[in-house]
Amino acid sequence: MKFATFTSAGRQHYGAVTSEGMIALDGEVPDWPTLWDAVRAGGLGRLEQAAQGRAPTHRDYAFDMVLPGLRRILCVGVNFPNRNAEYKDGSAQPPHMSLFPRFASGFTGHDQPLIRPPESHQLDYEGEVAIVIGKGGRRIPQAQAYEHIAALTICNEGTIRDWVRHAKFNVTQGKNWDRSGALGPWLVPFKQAQQLDGARIVTRVNGEVRQDDTLDRMLFPIRQQIEYISTFMALEPGDVIVTGTPTGAGARFDPPRFLAPGDVVEVEVTGIGTLRNPVADETP
């Protein structure tokens, strides 16, 4: 079963996704006003039960960012073979993973436009898998890491490339432009290791494959990410880890191939689905 956040007739809901429409579930548990609240409460199983046998309640709707209210997003950088070499700075592959924060305001939903700001036309794509923490913990060993995952979703970790170079040590500015990325379309509950260990990421721009790799080739696997991050901070239910993008982002072409209005980006992940977004310029 898949769960999404959506808007219909001017009102935001969350619920189960079916081929015929949405089954709104936000009225089932008033204490969970958003899908993020349901995750934090360990409620995806209860939502699955509530959706069983029910007909769609909404057939006309638009997807929203899947986890409104999301507070903590950590992203892993340079996490696939050849990604370090793409930077062409002569540095060796680092022994520890690179991390940076993103904020919920930087993400939009499925089929919603990625926004290119007037300050820069270097909007780039990065297709990734995002994991949603369901059970908190500190210093989580790798052998137990998957027990802490509630759900999976897809991220297009959109980046304004020249703004990640505005300072010496951080990339925060270029990674957090409003609606420059997308998170969704939905959550898929995590129930078995093969959902991650056997997954493939494919990113297409206007139908052309730009990124194509498998999660088992990560330099810092997801189990290790959970272990490492939980060493310095206690992970909490509802936290999201964006796990890294394969080689092939637009900035790494010669010349670079940045996104422009009218482009359509699709990120497909085995077992989760496809996150699709058009590109548009910001309007005053």
C-alpha cells in the first residue's frame, strides 16, 4: 500500500493511493493531522487497516509534498562510484560521508513544478531514495539499522549549483531554494531488506536517461548511514535521510546541462514508483 498527501477542492488530506483515486484517511485519527504525524506515531499499519476494502473518496486531486510538517532532513553527498571524480578537484575519496541539511520548504510534490529562481539558471537534478525513520535511536548498529525505517519515498534533490559555492565549507544555500526539489509521490511502508538492497535509481530528463545505478553500489550503504548519523544525533520518528545520488547530474556534463522551463524530470526507483516534475521559472 502507498500513502500520499494531496489537495482536493482546496483542502489538504492524506490517505491511501489506489489506481482509481485516493482514500482519504486524515479523518480517521484526529491526533494525526498530517501524514508526518502518522509516521511519528508509528501509525502506517493502522492506516493500512483503515484503508482495506474502502472505495476511493477523491478522484480529482493534486499531489503535495508527501510529508508536510517535516522538520529534519539530512542528505548524504558524493555516495556513488565516480561521484568524487566528477568534482575534478583532485581529492581522494573521503573516508567518511558528507552530510548537509535540507528544509521542507525546498521541496514540492509529484507533478508540481520545480522552480528556477531569477538569481540563477543553474537548476540541477539529483535522483535519490529517501528513507523515513519510524523508530528513534542513538548509536544504532548497522545490524539493527533497517528496524528503524518506517517507509521509503523518492527525492529529486534539486540544486542551484553556483550557490553551493558561495562559501568555503557549506552547500546549504544552493540546496534550499524554495520548491527547487521534490519529495514523493508517496510513502511505501518498509517491510523487507530487498526493498532497498535490490533497488535501482533511474533519472530521466525529457525521456533521456541521465542517471542509472543501483543502491547496492553505494559507497556508504544505508545501514552505515543510519549508524553514522545516529552516533552524533539521536534519530527521531519522522526524520528523513536522503541517501545519495548516482553520477550523471547536469553540472557534470561538458558543457553543463542545467534544467530549463518546459523540461520534465522523472526519477524512477524500483518498488517505489516514479516522481515526475516539470520545470518552471519563478513568477513575481
